[in-house]
Amino acid sequence: MLQETNIESDRMSESKEDRPALALNDVRKSFRSGGDALEVLKGISFTVRPGETVSIIGPSGSGKTTLLGICAGLDQPTTGTVTLCGEDVSHMGEDQRAAIRNERVGFVFQNFQLIPTLTALENVMVPLELRGEKNVRERARELLGKVGLADRVTHYPIQLSGGEQQRVALARAFVNEPDILFADEPTGNLDSDTSEPIVDLLFELNRNLGTTLVLVTHDLELAKTTDRLLKIDHGVLSEINASGHE
Ligand code: ADP
């Protein structure tokens, strides 16, 4: 479904640099709860290579969303280091982290987070406009075409199925042709029939553009299709190998 793009060669050569797409070193995160500190992430270290696909699974409350937010430079660890696209985002102010996110990072969320009062096209145009790009209407049409929604551009989110809304969200996540895409339960609100094409699309983007994928999911079938499977439990991360053993 995803068409070839002429930006492919540039992005591929850039993402084939030796440096990791993401590296965490002994990351800890505590939240204040009343007078006490609740340690949610307990010394997490892992590295993701450019172009890899990685799933993070774990029970509710185990720290998945907190970890994803820290990996993506949305939040900072209490201690430890996070290197995202070669930059140490754990010792940066919000403005610098936002600049890196805007340039190199894409996000997809479980609840799509589309703007309900805007059409599919306008939802994709907004971030293009914010980036100061030219020909935003044409670019947005092109991106929606790539996710198979050329005939839905004037629809409002409420007029789209969950799967179609997630496609708009994916088109929007790709306005900056990100090096790395973070997805928090991307199929969490979709039934199995609708989630399959979304999963296919994520992997097409990974293959065609070399985009690194880091997914948080409850869906073990989806998790097993990624290159690596990481499990978090009570804030401790372990890697599950191909045979299913930790
Ligand atoms: P998961 O995504 O695996 O369900 P979360 O990362 O959302 O888990 O949450 C892990 C733990 O951290 C939970 O106990 C949650 O209540 C707590 N937590 C998350 N964010 C905050 C916050 N901003 N303040 C206090 N506690 C938080």
C-alpha cells in the first residue's frame, strides 16, 4: 500500500550510521506519591539499532508508558542516560528536546489524538504548517494517499472508522519523515481485523523508509513480529529471545 518515496535514499543512508537509534543506560524514574517516592523504572539499559523493530510488553502499571515517554524525550529520567538519535536527551531542556522530537521522532497513540473539528487532510496539514513547510495541502494529500486514505481526505475523524483514524495518525506521524517512531498501543482500540492493516503499514514504513519502530503493546502476536521483544515487570526490563525465553 505504501508507495515508494524519493526521500528513501537520503533517509536510509542517514539511518545506517553506526550510532544507535536509541540507548538507555541505567535509567531510573521515581514519582512523588504523597511523602514517598515511587520508583517506577528501576535501572533500565538497552540499545536499539537504526531500522530495528522492538516491542515492549508488560502488565498494566508496569511502567511501559513511562518508559516510552522517556525514550522519546517527552519526559526525563530521575537518573541515568537516554541517547536518542545520537543526542543525550536526558540532560537537555525541554526546548532542545522538542527540537529533536520535531526533527527526528514520530508518535502514534492508542486513542489516535486527532483534532475532531478538523478533516483528515487538515489534521495532517497542521503539523506541516507548524514545521513551516511549503505546499502543505499537496504534501498532506500525498501522505494520506500513502496510508490508503486518498478518498477520505475531507472526512472528519467521527466519520472515519478506528482503523482509518489510526491511518490518519500514521500519516501525521510521518510529516517529518522520522528516524524513529514510538507507538503506544497503536492497535489497542482496534479489533483484530482492523489492526492487521495498521500493523502491516507500520512494517511497510519500517522497510521502505528504514524507520526504527519502538512499540508498547498488549498484543503478543504483534509483539512477536518485531525483531526484538522486551518485557517490563515492576519497572525491571528483560529481553525475551526468539525461543520465548528470558
Ligand atoms: P503502564 O503503561 O505499564 O500501564 P505506566 O508507565 O502508565 O504503566 O505507570 C507505571 C506506574 O507509574 C503506575 O503505578 C502509575 O500510577 C505511576 N505513574 C505514572 N505516571 C505518574 C505520574 N506522573 N505521577 C505519579 N505516578 C505516576
